[in-house]
Amino acid sequence: MSITGQAALACLGLSACAMAASAQAVPPLQTRAERTRFEETTPYADVVAFINAVAARTSRARVESFGRSEEGRDLPLLVLGDPPAPSPAAARLSRRPIVFVMANIHAGEVEGKEALLHLARRLTMGDLQPLLNGAVWLFAPIYNADGNEKVSAENRSEQHGPIGGVGTRENAKGLDLNRDYMKLDSAEARALVALLARWDPDVVVDLHTTNGSYHGYHLTYSPTLNPNADGRLISYARERLLPAVREAVAARHAFRTYYYGNFDEGGPRAWRTFDHRPRFGNNYVGLRNRIAVLSEAYSYLDFAGRVKVTEAFVEEVMRYVVTNAPEIRALLSRLDADWTGGGSPREAGVAFEIRPLAEAVDILVGRVEKKVNPRSGRTMIAMVEDAATPARMIDYGLFAATRSRRVPRAYLVPAAANGVHTAIAERLTQHGVRIDELTAPAALKVERFVIEQVRGAEQPFQGRRETMISGRFEEVTVTAPDGTLVVRTDQPLGPLVFYLLEPESDDGLTTWNVMDAALAPGAAHPVLKILPGQPLQTRPQP
């Protein structure tokens, strides 16, 4: 039989010829990184074109905007499913986990952006289609859209590619968006937190790149680090999800991964994680009673390798979520129920310290070499792949509270001539916190914090000077008029409410100058803690 006859026979009943002709007519969907053999990263217009092309080629994707950047660019969100959820309400009714994966919060760390575009293509049209209906998938590939457009070979120049340069760490206002989760000074952060409030994802994965110590891992990761997050949430990520993902990434993709850290060279070498405060996204999500995973590809691995390992890591997180969906949803439902149901008195931390794991661990120590960027002539640092060797050391991977305070049933925010109560309510509303108000005047026993000292940071940080106060609590009775704001902690965001409003919080609204007009030695902090055992007649704030 001739080749023509064989081809004709192959077409019978399968429409193979039509499919082949269609495949030839539609060009392959590629990112700028793929088209340039990973010499360049994908610009904003190409990202938008790519995700729009995905949505045009398949009914399994739709694109929406979850906000605008400081320079007015839409922040695209890709919703994936068969069919994709038309709304957050529909997503919740599906009773599937909602998984939000975001990239490019630092626009010099571009691997996550490229990996998410690859995963969107594979999930809707490729080998990952079996995972498509296992969860509601939300991808935000280019969060720092403005910074992404300021490409220069001078940005992160020691990083091992892309040789065509990358964007900036900061947004157009010079703000680090991964320090803005609590104060919400940027348009981007307000849009992102509104997305979290609207969709309420069960799992949030945040994709970064690290240029820290010369270790031997292709990627490091972190769960929520703040111990005010529910202990069950932290232990599930540390003891179940992340170890399983680590094993799968090694077995299926041959990449080395471990918990994020850097070498501590002072004294005996140790491995030390970063920070507990919720200004960082992984810690903020934990205070929303949700699972957070921070991914940090190793910047000295070449660009193509960083994209590949990030893609592999997210793929295995996706597989884990789909396989373990019932237990994830059950866990988070229990956490929400425990907060909304009140229950036994709670305490939560206001000061913290880093702590080591119970036993020393083997940490892979790596080696690097220098290479020249052929476009810029600048020196890049490259990972030596076969040089990773284990070294036994202490792993400072946890935090613990060193000072704790009672979590009240509710906070009282009286009206004030200086308008502080209005600023507080505005910030809480932006975070999605439920606010009530008294329906009638009430005499309430409260704890108020009498300020003894107000200390402003010597150096500005992210456009503000952080404020710290010290003092003492005292019990008093106050008469609160109708309409006084009441912020309950018996809501799923109770841990976040405590962190935002507690006077001694190390990353709350006091820290970020929202209450400065009311802070002075001898004055009472403008937020009061309602003592237990008192009926509260309230209505939702209009």
C-alpha cells in the first residue's frame, strides 16, 4: 500500500487527517522563554496573549482581571476547569479544593511566571488533564505586572539567566509586594487580598527565586511560619503535604528540594529559615486559616532548570491536593468551625523567637562557579550540579511565642475625634474581616492598654516608619454608644483579627502607623478588648 493509501486508511473513522491539518494550521502555543531558548523572559503583553490563547483554544479556561496595578495594567487571573468555575460561589458549591497559584510577586524572579504558563497549557490541553477536575485552579502568573516591564540585565545580574534580563523586585511605587500583606499600601496588594477574600482558596502557592547561601538544592520551600496559625494547619503542611511533595519531586523529576533556609556562619554552621511575620505572604495566608506553600527556585541553577523545577514542584503540589482533597477540606472546615464556634479561651503570641528542630539534619552544601553573561558581559554565578554534599547541622526552622496575650471574644473600637476608628475599619474591610456594630448603648467591661512608651523606627521601611508601643493592660468599664464598632474573633479570620488589632502585635495596624494619631504616653490604645461573659447586641456594619 502506498503512503497516501496508508494515510487515507488511518483517517477512516478517526478524522485523523482533519486533526492533523488543524494541528498544522494552529501554531504551537509557546512562551517567549521557550521561543528564545530561555534567553529571555515573557513580557506582560505576551503573558496576556498566551493565556487568552489558552482560553480561545479550549473551553476549559477563562480569563478575568482581579485588579489593576499602580500603572493601570490589568492583573490577569486564569480560572481552569471543565468547565471553569464561573464564580467563587460556584467554586465553593463544587466542594472541590480551591487552589490559587501566584507568581512574579518579585518581577526579577520570573521562573514561576513561565512555569504557570506551561502548567496552564498542560492542564487544559496536555498530560495533566486528569487533574483538571480534581480542584478549582486559579493561576495568577504576573502579579507584579509593572515591575515585569522594567527588564534590565542589571537586575539580579548574578542570577544564572535569563541573559536578556529580568524586571524589578519592587512595584511601580517602589514597594516590595511581599511586605505589603498587612499594611496594604499598594494597589496590587489590595487587589490580591480582595481575591483571597472573594475566592477563599484552600491552598495558596507563592512562587519565588532565592539567591541566598550556596546550598545544594534545586528548590527550597516553606509552609506558614507564624505560630499564631493553628497548629494543625502548620503540622499538616510540615508533616504531610511537603514531605510527600519532596519525595515525589525527587522520584518523578530527580530534583533536590528542602525547607527554605540559609547557612548561619556565626559559630557552628546552622540552617536558618527567614521570618514569622504576616507581612510575608506564606505567613499571612496561615492567619487566614488556609494552607500556604512558598516555593523558592535556586537562582544559581540555570534559567531553564529553574522553570523546570518550579513547574515540577507545583505539579506535585497539585497531584497531592487532588489525591488528598477530602482530608484537606475536612481539616480546613474543622479549623473554621473551631474559630466560629468560640470554644475554650485562647492565647496567641505577640513576640516570637526562632527555634531549632528537635534533631540535627543533613543539609546539602553546594558549590558555584562564575560565568559571563554573553549579552551584558556581567558575571553570573552558576550552580555546580554534581557538587552537593551533606553536612550535619542544626535546622532553625520553627518559631515559638515568647510572650502571649488573651484572644478576646471581640474588640471594641470606639469612635474618635481623630478618625482613627475609620482608618481601622477601612483596613479591616480591605482584609475581608467582618465588622459589627452595637445596636444599643452598652456598659461593657473591657481591658484597655495604657501606653507607657511609643517608639518609632529610626529608618523608614517600605515608605513607613514602624511603630512599637509598650505599656500595661487595665480593666475598666466603658459606656459604648449605639453604632460603636465591634470586631469579633469568632470568625474564620480570627487569627488575623488578633494580629491586626492587638496593641503589642509586631506586625499589626499599630505597627504600620494606622493608629499613630491616637498613640502617646499615658493615653489608652484606641482598640479595647471586651472581657468574656457579656452579651453583645450587634448588627453587621452597613
